[in-house]
Amino acid sequence: MPRRINALATWLHQLGPDEVAAILMHRRDVADRYVRTLKDLATQLTDSDSVHAAEDTLDQGALDVLGAIVEQGNAGTIDTVCAELRCSVGDFERALGELKLRALAWPEGPRLIAINSVRTNGATQGQLTLRPRTPRRRRASETSPIVAAMSTVDGVARLLAHCEQDTFDARYTGGVATVEIRRVARALRVADGVLRLWLELAVEAQLLGVERSRLLPTRQGDAWLDSQPGPRLAALVAAWRRMDWRPEPDQARAALRDYTGAAGLVLRRSALERFSAEEAFTSTSELVEDLSWQRPAVHDPRATAAVIGEMESLGLVAGGALTPLGVAVLEDGDVETAARELMPPATEKAAFQTDMTAVVNGLPSPELSATLNLVADLEDNDAARVWRLSAGSVRRALDSGLSADEVLAKLAAVSEVALPQAIGYQVRDVARRHGQLTVTDVASCVRASDPALLQEIVKSKRLGPLKLRFLAPTVLASDRPMAETLVALRRCGYAPTGLDAGEQSIVESVERVRASARGERRPERWWRTELDDVELTQLAVRLVEQERPSVGRGTPRANAARMLRDQNVFLRDEEVLLLSSALVDGSRVEIKYATGPRRTETHLIVPTKHLEGVVSADCEDGTSREFAIGHVRKVAIPE
């Protein structure tokens, strides 16, 4: 490691302020540390975490060249690397330029040196990967993202309804199993990947939570359902910006798992930044291919394609270009206003059909959804939402305390035209039979004005668990509580009502179970602010200028000592001063020079020249030799 640091420091000494500033621009993390000299900078540039972060910014061609340099043991030349990669000198120089900008590789004479700690291997296909065709663009057209955005908002609402009405199990260790995702996806008639996105969005927006290993809507979810389409979409977009998981369409992945790192955040941000509102990509596959070459550490082809699909489903991108909502997200603008302007207002009316269905085109308003969910059952969620009225759903509305006229009045208030007669007949027919049976809590009693009806009920084998018995010709006693007796009778097709001790009808209401949200995750903030471009340039100028000999500043001996100190980590300060004095005065010094592991040679020399980490000297035997500064282990005055 010291040898490589010395080599990097020697190369940095040859650069000008602009070149050092360019390195700092590409390696900003090292500029956050206290750097006094170019030797300090070289030490920080070899830090493994910093090196790996710099590698992640390389394109595929630069990675290929870096891998070839490493494979050739840092002894390769331009010709040998070009031969191995089967590339032209021009393509090689472009890739090497990217490596030099990040101080990951540099020339040392004819040889090419790579920094320590690099993770890259050889070229992916035994040759230099050239940049693919530039993605074609055209003028952006008016492509509306409304359909895709409405589908996503409606899908999350469907997911919340499913979690409230049916089970959606979560693992006790966290997350949702892939098999469970597939089961619910079949129930909602969507692809697994689409459901996974809805699920991640809902949890990140705190619309769903886990309660006793089951996914349930939260109080925030209730508020979200009661809001208009615009704020709903804005909440989902805000959740998407916080999602840090990386899509892996080719692998089964349990949902709702917390993953370390910010790979998903970087991937989504990087993909969004490639789009513009003025020009549209004619082919997203060309864009995916270009992104995968430009930053292979970030953009896996399948994951990038999945992220672009996410952006399209949320209305950030449409027709290959940014939408106004996408622009607001990219520029940290007013996302909620953009979402409100994008989404149409909620639908206030439904079209009631003679087949006992109610059709809603678009997203229903909270009032419309509440009315239809009270009187009907949601049946279809494809292009339009369809509710169906049945005897059971109408009875549910009557059980809430409404009369037949009140139910019909509620439906008429949300109907586009007059209600079909069939719906009126259905509601009134159920209302006539509603309450023929009454149940009171003895453990419970079943009463009827018609004794024959009670005789029929007593003989029912399906009602055997109630252990019904006659208390009077019009009264039956049940061994089960009133709530269980009501459920059993309704399962057998009867329509009983419950009465309290005062002979008043009981308005039944089911308490809505809600999970607690896990809390919003906020992006991590660094405690230290990065240096801006001006500060980086000033730092580069200071580092270079203090290392360069200049007229009127310092002495030749001090300048030589400064350079030697950066090129050797073994010598003490007094030994560095001895060697620098010998360089300036032409005096003799004795050095111990490393020639192998734990092996040194002693030489009596007169230094004559110092260049690029090498000292040229006249030896005692009359020969001239070159000594690498980094291999000098001791300097002393000869006896």
C-alpha cells in the first residue's frame, strides 16, 4: 500500500491545479477530510470505501480498461491493454481519461498503474464494451398519463379494501412471502409485480400496517381514501421517492423488507434525471441499454426497465417524456399542486343498471364509495368499478338502521338518472321480509308471529348448534349469544333483526380494525456539507502551489525535502533533510536500499537528479544508478 500511495503522490505532483481540481470534483468525498498536502490527498484517494464509490460512477468501457490494467499486474502498456481489449487507441484513451479523472489509474512512464482496492475484474466479453447507440429522441407530444396514474391510485384503494375484508398475511420476521403476493394478485387480477408496487407504495405512505401478522389499513389509510384523487396521487409519489429497495423482476423477493443502502434511491433518481419535458425517447429499451452501459453499478437492465415502468404508472413519465408532475418531482417543486392538476376530480355519480349493478367511470368520490359500499358489493375493478346490489347487501343497509325509503333516497342522490324499477323492487322486497324474525338475548331468543316459521327453523339441521327450543308457540330459546344466533340464521337464508331489552331495533355496526403505521422513513442527512465547486478549486490550487518550487518562496533544500517526504513513508524527517541537502549540495550520503523482502543493500552515493520519485546518483564504484525513493530505508552521513 505505501508503494502505491507514493506512486499516486508522484503522479499528482505532475498535475496542474485544474487537473487536481477535476479529480476533487469526481471524488468529493475525499475533499471533506482534512487534506494538507498532495501526499495526504493520495492517502485519502486510496481509501477502499472511496475507491469503491468512485468505481460505481464508471461506465462499462472504463471498467473494462481498469480490469485489464489490474489483470496485467500494473505492468501493462497502452499497446498491451489495447491488444487484450481489441480496441482502438482512441477508445482506450477515452476510457483511461475517465480513470485518470477519478485517480483510479494513471501512467507511470510507459506502464499503467491502477489504485489499490479496486473490485473490478476483466472485460465482460474479453473486449472493450463500446457505448451503444445514442437513444433516439423526438419532440415531446401531449401524451396524457391520467389513465396510468388513475389505475395506480385505484389499485392501492383496491388493495386497502382487500386487506380490510380478507386476509393478507405478513411474516412475523417482517415482509410478505412471495406465495402470499401471488395469491392476492390472483384475487385482485393483477400481475405480481404490479401488486408488489402497490404494496410497497401503501406501506411507505403508511396506508397499510402490520397487526398480529396481518396487513390492515391504518388511520392514515382511512384519511387517504377520504381525500380527492390529486392528494392521493401526491401521497403515493412522495412514498415512491423514499423507496430504497431495488427492483429485481427476475428473482422472487418478499415485499416490505428493509434493505440496507440506498441502491433503489440512486437508481430511481438517476433514471428520472435522464428524461426531459421537451424531448421524448422513441424507445425506452434504447434508454435502458444506454443507462446500463453508462453506470453498470447502478443500472441493471431489468431493474432499470422496472423503475421506468414505476414512473409511468405514477404519471411521472408518459410517451417517453417527463410530465408536469415528473418535472415537479425532479426539480423538488410543488408535487401536490401538480398532482391535483393532473388528476380529474372524483366521480360523484354512478350509472345504475337493470341488472342490479352500479357502474362508476373514473375514481369514485368518498361519498359515492361510502354509499355504494353500504348498499352493494364491489364486483369489478377493471376499466370501470362495478358494484352489485343483492339481497344480502340491501339487508346490510337495512341493518344499519335505514328504512327502504331512506336506502332508495341515498341511491337516487348518487344516480346519474332515475333509478331503474328493478332496484326499487329489490330494496322494498328485502325490506318487507326484513325483521320478520327478531332475536333477543336470553342467551338469546328467536320470536316470530308465524308459529309455522319457527317450526321450520327448529327442524333445520344446519341450526343444530344453536340448540333451539320452544319457550312459546312464537318464541324459541337459543344456547348461543344473540350475535352468533343472528349470523347462523342469516347463513341459512333468513333475515332476522336484533331487538334490545326495550324492544328497539339494534343498529349493527362493525368496529373497523386498524393497524398502526410503522412511521415515515426519511432520507438520511449527512452531518457534514460537501465542498462546493469554488471551494474544491481553491483547495486544488493550494495543494499544487505549496508543492511547487517558486521564485521568492522557500529554498531549494526545503522544496526537495517536501517532495521527498511525500514519496517515502519510511524515512524520518532528519533523514529526508539529509537526502535533500545532498541533492542540492552534491554531497555524499550513505543509504540502505531495499532489494527484496527483508533484504537491503548499502550504497555510498552522490545524488545528481530527482525526477518522478527516482533519484539518479553516482555510486562509489564509479557507476551511475537510479534509486526509487520509496525503496530507501535509511539515510546517514558516511563515516
